[in-house]
Amino acid sequence: MAIWQFTVTDKDVSYGASNRRLLTPKGCNEPFKERYWCPRKKWFILEVCPFVNRRECEDFAQMSGEKFASF
């Protein structure tokens, strides 16, 4: 089994040996095979994140004390 990395840069998304343009402005909720990339968790989630941008996500985590790494 091969291990590959999913990376979001300024304008591109790369996974394994493939590259493509970003579909979202900041890389949050970047779709990939019926999943969505969460840069905060650095993992894929099943549903689209409810936050508009990364800042809103960070603000929510600070206000609620919720740790997304525990998911």
C-alpha cells in the first residue's frame, strides 16, 4: 500500500502524483472523492464544514474551547 500526501498551496492542490487548481478560495472544504479537506484537522470530513472561512472556524474553537484534533 502506498502512502501519499494531500497538500493545498496558494493556487493548487496536489495528492500523490496528481495536481489540480483549487476549487475553493482558501482550501477549506476542498472536495476530493465525496469527502472534504479540512486544513485545521489536516484530514478529510464527510460533510461540508459549516464555517465560511478558516478564521470563523478558529474563532469558534477559541470561544467554545473545542479541540478539533479530538474528532
